[in-house]
Amino acid sequence: DTAVSQTPKYLVTQMGNDKSIKCEQNLGHDTMYWYKQDSKKFLKIMFSYNNKELIINETVPNRFSPKSPDKAHLNLHINSLELGDSAVYFCASSQEVGGATEAFFGQGTRLTVV
Amino acid sequence: GENVEQHPSTLSVQEGDSAVIKCTYSDSASNYFPWYKQELGKRPQLIIDIRSNVGEKKDQRIAVTLNKTAKHFSLHITETQPEDSAVYFCAASKGTGNQFYFGTGTSLTVIP
């Protein structure tokens, strides 16, 4: 069983389009995240959701919106895609048990905007 | 927010030698420090972690040390092997809501 799964794995789209990336975790974790990894490999936190409440939103354009229908899902919707949005997007989840614990990552979605 | 710095950005070692990667953090409230390994085209995966109440932790060829006073922690890999070649990330978290802040990564190459 895949702990954290995200779809699609690859996404090629034109500038100006709207797209979504889906993420699901079967670990029963309370917190889910989206990270963006650019060409320099830097992992930058975009959002985290804890019990369906947004608890962190780093300086991300409002074209990006996380949507969590339930605790096991955190989808990422992107409006009006731009060339600079091209990157690998990782979903992750973790559970706080007496303190922070390991974050488990999905396999990543490589987004290419042309 | 937390600021995590990581050095070096690239590291090449001969097989069998040791590799050391260092990180510093800014927020004294951070109390959990994981290290992730990311192979090319793969997801980051945890290799070792340490909490603020521990100074050192070892798992076979991998060890992590933490100096809370100086706010720095390091990853030590001994007897390196070609399969250790990857990008390594350090991270820091305060635990509340589990925000993880990552360092900029170290690309390790082990030369056979």
C-alpha cells in the first residue's frame, strides 16, 4: 500500500490554464503539506493543513489554493498557470505524537508549463 | 519563520571515506531535526532524526549530532558507498502543526 500518493505524476500544460494535483494519505495522519521543489532542488513549504484547518501559508501567490475535502486528502489547485510555476510538487503528511515526527512524501508531480 | 542553512551544497568523497554535512537553524523553539535523502527522480525519505533532548544518535553508518546552544546539527556518514550518492536535506520543526523547514540540500557524490 502506498502511504502518500499523488496524481498525476507528470503534468504538461499551457500558460494560463487551471490545473489540480490530488493527494491522498492512508496513514491516518492529522497534518498534510504541499512543498515545491524548484530546479535548484530547494524544498519550499507552500501549505500545511492540520485537521482540515490551514495553519501555514508561506508567501505563495493566491493563484495556488489547497483544498481538503477530508483529513486524508489535500489537493492543490492552481489558476492561471505561469512559466515560473514549473517545478516538482510534493505532497507530504505527518502526525504529531509527543512532538513532531517524520513527514512521509508522495512521489511528486512534475509540472511543466509551456 | 525558521531559517535553516546547510553546507556544503556539493560534496565529493572517495568510497570508504566519511562525509559530513552541517546545518544551522535560527528558531530556538525548534525541537525536531530530521535528515532526508533524495535520490534522482525520487521522493525525499527519512534516514535519521534527532530530538532536542538528545545530543547524538547513530544508526549503523549514519550518525547525527546536535548542539542546541550553537543551534547547529550535523550528519555524519562513515564508510561511504556509491549508493550513498544522493541529495541530502536537513530540516527543523517546532512540532506545533509540524511545520518542517528544509535546508538547501547537499549533493553528495561517492566516487568508486
